[in-house]
Amino acid sequence: MTPIDIRASVLTLHQQSTGLREISRVLHLSRNTVRGILREPQGVQTPAHPVNEVTQQQLTEVYARAKGNAVRMAQILADEYKLHPPYSTLTRWVRQAELRQPPKRSGEYHFEPGQEMQHDTSPHKMEVAGKSITAQCAGLTLAYSRRLFIWYYPRFTRFEAKDFLLRAAQFMDGTCPLCVIDNTSVILAGGAGPDAVFAPEMAAFARALGFKFMAHRVNDPDRKARIERPFAWVEDNFLPGRSFSSFDDLNAQALKWCVEVANAKPKRSLGMAPEVAYVMEKPYLTSLSIVLPAVYEVFERVVDLYGFVSVDTNRYSTPERLVSKTVTVYKHYASIEIHYKRTLVASHPRLLGVRDARSTLPGHHTIPKRTPRQPSLQAQLLCGQSPVLDAYVYSAHQAPQWAWYTGTEPTATD
């Protein structure tokens, strides 16, 4: 029964001279509850009257301005309309006016082994090498077994997307035929959802790994909830209390966390750990090709007068003989290779997570040796004649020039 029905029943039994204990027993109420109902001035509370038409128009206008925030609505109503309704009354008015749509029932997706995998990215704040940065966490999970793989990048472009997908495919030792993504321009060339047009280079890269992309509908992130949910777990479980000296250290710890924590912990919805479920899903995955696609970018650069080429705001040295020459630069995830006339002339470790830094290899930039200037003919004629003249010449010329002539430097007594 509703509370109004309960109060009506208590009052009816009381009017029939039914005792307090009997009312409590029949209606399964405590005696204090029955006493409280009988003490009320009105035995049955009438429902609150709906909001009037004028106030409803004001609520509709204020609701749109406050974007549905009831606290902000109360402030606007008090400042502009001199209305001071209690918070519970204001929320009741919003419900009566049907301004806020009731939540819809959440659906549930079921996946078969090897049917689908899901990919997404999320920005995470952290400290790397003592500096506070925002790194992009890329994640991929198998929809059936929930096996998770994450990797961090300073930024996320198509170059990083291809590098991540290759790493994820190698970590899973296979791929599902379908990879669900959001409508990111990193992979899409245009459109959205069912009308999405995928970038040709990304679609070709996916075919080389044995899968194809599918973009979910706009504003429907629940379609890839298998990868959406773990990001909050990464922020609350992996990042807190950890320090990272570099991006290599960050990703090494992230990989270890995936293996030892994320994929080893049993999940209630699965009834087992993702690693155990992965064993059952592994036979259904598409095996990787023996030859995997290489991930790199190619640039043409002119070596500047300082002997460097620039890639992503960082500078890498080249041999001095290539100053003002045009070279070909290959950018890999972990290295920068510089070629001149199809010959490798330099290979640098790639600088990650820094800007305006320089990498100089030994032997590229030699320091020119300066030969001391020879003393003038007059200085040579004066030296060796008298200690006074020697001291005068020494004071007029630098010590290396004196050493060039005499082979020794004068002492303090000189």
C-alpha cells in the first residue's frame, strides 16, 4: 500500500475502536508509526497541487538557462522572480512540469568469443619526470573475455593509432573481425555512425591486421562500454601512488599492471578472470600474418646551418658534411632514422614527451681548434733582452702567446 492508503487504513480501524496493538499487528506497522499517524491533525494527506501556469512558464525558461541544475534554478528564481521554494518543492515542480526526461532503461550487449573488440582513448593527468602532463591513454579490450591492453602517448594521431593497434594485436596474439570505435577524426575521414567514412590508410592498416572498423551512433558510448568502463579503473587504480621517470617507464608499468592486475582479477559478470576467459576465446581470434605492417612516417628535411633536422619540435644531429643538404627522415615510435641518398647516416632514440630538445650523436659536430695568434715581430724582438721588457710584453699579450714564444710562463717575481 501507498503511505496515503496506510494512513487511511489506520484512521478507519481507529474509528472502529480497534486497539493500538491490533492496528499494529494487522497492518504490520510499529506502534510508534501508528501513534504518529493518529497524532497528525489531518489523518490523510492530500497530494500537493500542481504548479500554476505562470510559474510553469517561469520554470521552463529558468530550466533551459540553468541547464537543468536545480540549485542554479533556485538562485535565478530568487533573484529575478522573488520565488523562494524549498529544494524539495522545486524538484517536485520540475517533475510535475515534465521538464526533465526520466532515465531510460539500460540495455545489455552479449558477445560471442572472437566476435568483437573495442578501442578508445582517454586523457589522463599524471607526473612524468617530475612534470605534470596530460597523456593520451589508448585502450583496447576483447568484448567477450574483457582482456585489456593500454598504452600511453604524448599525443594521439594516426601515427600513434597505427602503432597502438599493432601493439594491441600482438598483445592479444590475434584480432577480432570487428573493432568498434567512436567517431574520432583520427580514424574517420568523414561522416559519423552508420554513415562514417574511414580514412583509406587506416582501413588498409586494419585489413593488414585482419579486422575492420565500425563507428557507433553519435551520443551512444554505451555501445562500447567494454572499453569505456576500464578507463575510470585505470585512473583510480593504476595511476595513484605511482611515479614515472619517462614514457618508457610509464608504459612498462602500464603493461605490467594489465598482466598482473587488470587481466588477473576475477570479474563478477564473467565469473572468472579475463585471462581465463581469454584462453577460451583465443581459438576464435584471427591469427596475425607472418609479415606485419611497419609503422613509420617519412619526411624530407633540409639540414640547418647548425647541423640539425627538426621533427615534432625536437632537433636531431647529422654529420657536418650534410649541412644545407636535403635528407630523408624516417620517424618510428622509438627511433629517428636519417638517410642521405638511400644511405643511413644517423639513428637517434626518439625524444618522447619533450619539446624543443636536441639529440647530438658523438662525432657529428666536431669542435674547431683555434690556433693561438703569433706574437708580432716587435714583441719577438723585445723578448729576451731584459726582464722589464719581458714583463711588459707579457702584460700586453695573453699567456698562451707568451708560452708560444718562450715555452714557459713568467713567474710572479718576473
